[in-house]
Amino acid sequence: MKIMKKRISRIVTAVLVAGVSLTLTCCGAKSEETTVNEQTVVKPITGTWVNLAYKDVRNKYTNPASVDESSPELWRAKVREWSAMGLEYLVLMEVANECKAYYPSKLMPWIYDSAQCSPVEAILDEASLHDMKVFMSTGWAKDQDDNLLDPAIKQRQLEIMEEIATLYKESPAFYGWYLPVEDCLCPIFAEHAVQSVNALVERAHQLTPGKKTLISPYGISLSDFDNPEYEQQMGKLKVDIIAYQDEIGCVREPFPLPRLRENWKRLHAIHQKLNIEFWANCETFTWEAGTNDRQSALIPAAYSRLLAQQAAASVAGVDRIVSFMFDGLIEHPDSPYQLGQPKWSNQLYQHYMAWLHGDPYWKLMEASMTDRLQNAASPSVTQDANCSTLFDGLVAEEDTTDIHWKKFNSGDQEILIDRKQECTPVKQIMIRTLNYQRGGITPPTKFALYASNDGQSYQLLAIKDAPTFPNQNHDAWIDGVLFDQFQTNARYLKIAFHVANATCIDEIYLNPEIR
């Protein structure tokens, strides 16, 4: 990592700009090295949607127009990659588009070379080799804007279902049906949508007894959970699984995660009364230009944001987490088919896989997001009451108005920690910061950690770069900086950093430990 010598020099020589003196007890802290509990309450992502068609600019990276999306080799490679990432379920978004089929249809012309295996068959065959489960689609009857009120659209969906069942019902990977009835739950699920779902479910059970049925509606941020008809409408559905779109990528409000946590709890309470599996469909994307705009490409979101989505769904008790989507957004760096935004789809992959394999930093971040991270520091002995929240073990949400954020304005800042006694070593320090570029709140570029026994002469212990992820024009998420390559018994610690605009910190953990 490159060190910005000029800035660090300025920090070292600066006076205590923040005027902060923090006094912490240490005698009660554990002396053994912090161990990260490998058990987790956060569920991994075990399924992804698979989009076969380039439809508009949103697919610029997920389904590049320059790539042959009909290639069976491409889809076989992707299925292998997804299996290696721990995915179990594949959900086909569509098996036809613009009245052309991705399978050997008798209803429509084929969109692929008839001399080759079809994309649908390639996915099913490769999924079978890896014991994966595929939800087959009944769309699109025409395109992504299929009007479910049109009898011709409904009829074509049924005809597609019949063809797919005839061709593939014996495939070991054919697990169920994705019914592309993505109506809005705003304020409740419309009656026509309920009837459309149930008609497809009924036919699916006739054609393929025992196969699961899944829908993935949107609009939970606009749902009227207090309306008795909301639960009544959901109770009419005969579907097996509802995978609700979490809409964090769509950013329907400036700070959507706090509301999402409450919405998951409301939905869990409803599903306790229904015989329907409760899944979360976590959005992995953000936007290259405008939000929710067909002229704006989907690009990878920061993993810190996605981990918060996983945590929110898991704490609320969802049965399973799936995602729209992995393809082109979470890309293996060695994949022969690089579809995603260069570099950043690879970085999202690396961060997700690091969390999945128990990386200490990501497990600490996960624990902090699920109220399971203990701080050895105590705010009761903090001399500066304005900074007591930095050591109280209480974390903020992704919202600048949360009272647990401590805001630091532009300039050089220092936080002085007086441990009073030198009875135990400090081996880890983790700092949680808010990243909200849209609102002018960003982490410092670097943090510097110093130690002293007399409070006058300080030794530099470490410098850490704050995480960077450039796809930050729309989202608010929480980042962390972990100091763990040091050990000191010094009485005084100092954390120094430079703020460009404004920085928010909610917690500084000394020797954090996962409960």
C-alpha cells in the first residue's frame, strides 16, 4: 500500500485538533488473543437469477451486447463458477425474449444456432453435474414488459410452460418454476396478480407434479403492512416460495436499509401464518448513472452494503437468501468469460468469498451488524462526553440522522485514548465509518495508530488505508478499518486521520470479541 507521506507528516505534527481525550479501563479486558467465532447468524447467498437476454442498457455488463449470450460454453462455465461459489439454486429469468426462444421451441423461432446445444439445455446439463437446482421460467411471452392483464400473454406463458415441461421434466436439475409475475406489493398484492400466479401454479402442478413454484415481487418499501387485506392477499397465493426483492439496489429512498430491517420482520410475522417459504432476493447492484433508469447500467455494489443486506434478512429469519444477481456483478477473476464491470466485479467476488471463507475482518463486520461484537472499552470513563458513543458498543444504522454517529468535520483529527494502566495488551482495533458519498460523508483516506507510555512521545504502530469502492454515487453503507498487525501494552493510544469533507464514526472497538 502506498503511504501518503505528506499527509501522515501533517497528522504527526498536528496539535490535538479535535481536542479529544478519552480515558478507558483495561484491567477487565481478556488477555488472550481475540478469536473469531466461525459460527455465523448471517446466511450465505445460495441462489442467483440467470438472465439470458440483453434487453437494454441495464444489461451493459451483466449481458454485454458484444458477447454471444447463446453460447453453451459460456453458460456451462458460469454454472461451474456459481457452483464453486456455493450456489445451489439457479433461477432462469426468461427462456424466450422478443418472441424468440432460448430452447428448441415449436412456438417460436430460436435465438441460437440450431447446430449447437441451447442455452437452457447447457445450463440444465451442467447444473445436473453439480447437484444444483434450476427454476425454469414461463416467460417472456413477448418481452420484459409482459402485460399480465392481456389474455394473449397469459396464454403464451402457459404454452411456454407446456413446452418446457415436455422437454425437460425428466432433467435431474429441474427443481421448479419461476413465475415472472413481478407485480408490486404496493400497497398490497393486486388481485389480478394473485390470479395470474395461481393459474400458473395450477398448470405447473398438472404438468410437473412435485415441482416447486417461486415468485419474486417488488415493492415491500411501499407495502401497507397494517392493512388487513395485505395478509389476506398473500394468503390466497398457492405458490411454494416468495423471494421478496429487497430493493436496496433500487434505492427507493436515501437510506433504505433501516426500513428494510423492519419490513423483513413484518413479512416474517406474516409468513409464520402462511404455508409459503420466506426467501430474500438481495440486490447486488448499484447504478452507473441514474437510478432505476433503463439507460443506466447495473454495476457491482460494495460488499459492505451487500453484507448488511444479508444480515438484515438473516436476523429477520428468512428461510434462504438468493440474489438478483451474480452474473456480471460477482465475477471470478479467472473466469474465461468476463462479463462484468472491469476490476470491480472481481473485487466484489473476492470480498464475498473472503467473508464466505471466514476472513477475520469480514466476520468482525458481520458481528457488528448483528449486535454480536463486544468492545473492551467503556464509555463510563470517557473524559469527553461528546465522544462517549465511540466506545459504548452501540452501532448506528445507514442513516446520517442516527444519533450514534459522531461527526468529524474537515481537517486533521486525533483521538487520544488513555488506558490508565498497562495491564493488558491491545492486539486489535476496529473502526466503523459511514460511506455516503452522495451526502458528502466519506471515510478518511487513511488512519494512523500511535502508542505512548508517557502521553508525550508517540511511536507510529501502523497505517491503514480505508476501504475504497468507486461505485458509490447512490448508496449508504458502513465500512470498517481493522488494525491487527500489532501488539502493545502502552497506556496511551492515538488514532489520527484527515477529513476531506466530513466523516462519521459510530464505534472504535479495542480488542473486539464476537459473542
